[in-house]
Amino acid sequence: METPAFLDRDRPDVPDLVIPGGITPFHLDGRPVRGRLVRLGVLADTLLTRHDNPAPVSCLAGKALALVAALSSALKFDGSFSLQVKGDGPVSMLVADCTSTGALRFYARIDAEALDTLLAANPTPTDHELLGNGYLALTVDQGPDMERHQGIVDIAGDDLAAMAMHYFATSEQHACWLMLTCAMTDTGWQAGGLVLERIAGEGGVDPVGTADANAEWETATILAMTLTARELFDDSLSSPQLLHRLFHEQDLHVGQARALAFGCRCSRARLVDMLSTFPDDDLDHMSQDNGTIVMTCEFCNKDFHFQRKDVAASA
Ligand SMILES: [Zn+2]
């Protein structure tokens, strides 16, 4: 059994931050629509400012965090749900994941020279210009004993929401509408989003595909499009209030809110286990003159220091 995070003294010194109402699920009664409203609150700033990324990259990463929070919370699983985007742009790799308990993390791999060139020519690039051409993968990982579920599509669309909708249009059965937003505000970075999914009704009796169901889906997406980033980032508006503004005439039912948290799973013990799988020669090579091996967790941007003499190769 795994040690709960709060008891694990081997974890790095990173914030223990929980946003209780980070995800608010809802459905529209009698209509083929369910969804989730995601608001990262102060978590966005805490996660994004751990990395020294230029603003457009932080903005992209914030949307990626909102996306994995929104999508993972619709699934029944025990493990992690991840987004990985790999392209030939200045952000060559973007990874964001969310566990079934709502723990979020991300990292972006950047070609600094290519990014400088892009930003000099265009200070507000699209997500596609940052990522380039490549692919987007969504993966549900439930541990080594369970089969991994992964879907992959080409990068298509200007922004991350369009890329994710392209994913759903090509690899999933149901229609999906998404809005993702991230911006620097007076109180730091904010990020959030809204996802709508078209579903069959209770017991499969809903006539999905009929003119009525099509019209109801369309109405819901049109209402959803009226949500602004300003509203989403407004702390004085609760999530149920925000949803009520959008869907008060659509028999809105708001479900039990779910928490989001700062969540890297790195620990000294895990890194030592990993180091011990390297041969002695490699460990000697990794070791600095003072006999220290430094390992950096890319997700929480934290250095771990080990003494070479304390790490024994298992080989
Ligand atoms: Zn970490």
C-alpha cells in the first residue's frame, strides 16, 4: 500500500495545496448533455510559477492542466490521466496529468532558441504555433498490472481546446465541446475551463440523434460559449452560480464538487530506486566532483541531491 502524501516525509518541499471545489460536475435534466466546470483558483499560479517559462508557454500549460482536470473527472479509474503533446515547434513536449484524486502536475520541454525566434516575430503565438505539427495523446494509466488505454491524434486546430475536440471527433463516440482559458490576472495566473459531453439519457432511452436531441445539444453549446474568462476567474462567483447563469433554463443539476491539488508523485525513495537500476559506470559518470548526484524532477522543478556512495547499482 502506498504511503499517503501527507505522511510521506520523503517527498520534496512543495506546496500542500487543495482546491476543494476545483471541479463541478453537472447535467441538464432530460437533455443529452453533461459537463464539468473547472477552476484551478490559486493552484494555477502555484503550479505555473514553479517553472521559469515565458508567459505564452505558461498560458498553454494552464489550459493543459484545466483540460486534464476536466477530462479525467468524467472517468471512473484509479491512477493517472495524462495529456502528452509532442510536436516540431518550440514547445517540443507538453505533459500534464491528473490523478483520480485530483492531483495535478505538468512540464513543458522548450527549445529556447526556437521559442525566442518565434516570440520575437509574434509575441502572442497560437498554441499550434508553439507546439508545431505532431501528435496529441491521452492516456489512462492504472498501474503496472492494468492495461493502459491510450488514444492518439495529429495536432489539428489553433488552440488546445480545438485540438482536444479534434481528438474526440476522431477517436471517441460522443460529441464534446470544450472551452479552456488561462491568463495572468491581478492575483497571478488563473486557469479553468468548461467541457460539455453529449450523452445518451438514463437507460439509453434518450433519442440521441433526433431533431430534439440535436437542438438541445446545440442550445447547450451556444449557452456555454457565452462564458467569459472574466466570469471564470471571478472568485466572488461560486461555480454553481456560474453554471446557473449559463443553464438556468435547461433544468440544470449540479453534482458533488471535486477537489484539485498540487500533485507531484516524486520522492527521494522513488528516485533512489530509479538510480539503483543504472550500472556503476553510469552512476560514476552522473556524479559530480564532490560525489553528489543531482536529479531534477521535471514536474515540480525540484533538485534532489544524493551521495554517490549511498547509491548502489543493483546490476
Ligand atoms: Zn516532482
